[in-house]
Amino acid sequence: MAFAKEPPHRHGAVSGSAVVLVNLGTPDAPTRGAVRRYLKQFLSDPRVVEIPRIVWWCILNGVILPFRSGQSAKKYASIWTEEGSPLRIHTQNQAMLLHEALQARGHQDVTVAMAMRYGSPALPDVLARLKADGCDRIVVLPAYPQYSGTTTGSIWDAVFGHYRKIRNIPELRLVKNYHDHDMYIEALRQNVMAHWAQHGRAKKLVMSFHGVPKRTLMLGDPYHCECHKTARLLATALKLRPEDYIVTFQSRFGKAEWLQPYTAPTVQKLAQEGVRSIDVICPGFTSDCLETLEEIAMEVRHDFLSAGGKEFHYIPCLNESPAWIAGLAEIAEQHMIGWPAMVSPSQRAMRQQDAAIGRDRAIALGATE
């Protein structure tokens, strides 16, 4: 197998560390063509759709892409902003703020980059750029608090697939999950409390997580259990009784059974049973996106009100909340333990001096750079 060409080696250069914040992805524009390209990449991932490839290829290219691309483009257009995709904007901001937070904690030599599993900036491209910039230690931090083979597992596929073609592989640390991390739960708690302080508290809190096929649970995927643990910990932090909240799953696709209860039918049933007000939060999404802004804040809201509900409030994702940025910094820092990322000015000077000595010795042995 041929390996990719290595970037020029620079004797005397101090190797760096990096954190890559990886989100799902988004189309480049709310147009039929851009959405079609995005959906084709996303839905072609065997981690996302576990159907025999030949059968799925016919369904995807013959039915889904021709018909769903236009429908999805309209939905994306309904949430698009002048700056672009909300998911891209929030993820970019989170990466920037995470970099600032790590610097404030003393991690002056850490680069923070944002990447997407599907679409751009593509994860392999970001990893290649970091290598060219001299980063020899990389933390891959998914934007998914709960692990699933369909999401985090797919990121690992992309990471390992990229480095399979690389001769000199950097040290890697992979964040599997943080569904029960104290600072993640605290950020969620503060988010809910801030909403209640401004809008009041509804009769029922609906915690809606992205759905996956029930078959994945039966085959050993821990996602369902981790969602329920997040919900339990958040409910405890909010001092909720069991009857005060409910866990649901949204974004069902296809005819197979997915994790239940489904969000839309559940809120309709609540309204029909006389629950007049609900708050909906999506703890599994750390950035607002199509699934929260359009599916929940628009479609599910319509479902609840049409069924007789009176007040529907969507609680935004963590996005750029200070508590969440602090949580991201804590998670990243925990996975950099032992790395020379937190150094004093004197230690940095010593590292640079040692690198310069190494360069001189390399040149004495015949190196040109």
C-alpha cells in the first residue's frame, strides 16, 4: 500500500498538541444540489444505514436522493441565517471559545480546530493540516455526548481510515463519550434554569434525543442507556420528580422500529391528555441545527398545539454558553494529561532551546533542515 507523502521534516521544530472538535456536518447551502451531495455522503455511511450495500444503493440513489433532497433543502432554508448554517456557526464559535478557555487555563501551545464528519471542513483534511503544522498529539473530541456506533463510531472510522494511509502517525486520544460528565450535566442544568427564569416552568419537561434503530440497541450499542442516564442525572440536578419529565426520541427515518417513545406522537398524546404546557430540550445536541430548530421548534411545536396544547417552549442547545465552554475545556484537558501542553514561559524557552540543539546536531549528521 502506498502511503501519503509526509510533510517536510523540520529539525528543531517544537511539536504541538491539538484538539479537534468534530460535529456531524451540514450542507454548504440550503439548495437542492448542496443538500443532495451532503445526504449522499451521510447516508452512504454503512455506520448510519446497516442495509446490504447493493440494496441500499438502489434505494438511496433511486428513491431517497431524487425526492428527499428538495424537501430537505426547504427545511434547511427555513433555519438558514445570513452567516450560514446554524450548526456550522455554533461549532466554529465553540472551537474558538474552547481555544480561548484552554489558553486561559495555561495551555498556550494547544491548537483547536473544528471539523465535520460529513461535508466541510472534512475531518481528514483537518487532520492533514494539523500534521503539516507540526501537531504530533491530537485529541479528537466529538460533539456527541452519548456514544453510538452511528455517530462517534463513524468518526473513529474516518480517523482510522485517514491514518491508515499515513506513515508517521501522531499520538491520538479519542473522547468516547461524556454523557455523565459533571460539567456537561451542570451546563444543561444552568440552561434549563435560565430558560425557566425567563419564561416560567411548563407542566412537563420533554427530553428529546436523536433516535436510532432499535436493532442497534439489541446488537449492543450503548446509546439508549447513555441517553437515559443523561436524562436521569439532569432530572436529579433539576430536582424533578419522575412525573415531571419524559424521555423521547426524534428523527425517525424509514419503516423499521426505532427507539421509543417517539417525540411527535408523545407530545400529541400529552396535549390530548390535558397537558397544556411543555418545555422541550434536546440534550444530545450540543449545537442547534436542523433537528432542533426545524424539527422540534417548528414541526413538533405545531403537533403539540394542533393536538390541543396551549404553550410550547423549545429550550435552545448549549451552543456558546459559558458553562458548556468550561465543560468542553475540562473534558479536553482531562484527555491531554501528561502532554507538554501546559507549560510556563521558562519551560517553553527550555523546549525551544532543546529543539535548537537537536537541530544543530541533526545538521552535523548531514541533515539539510
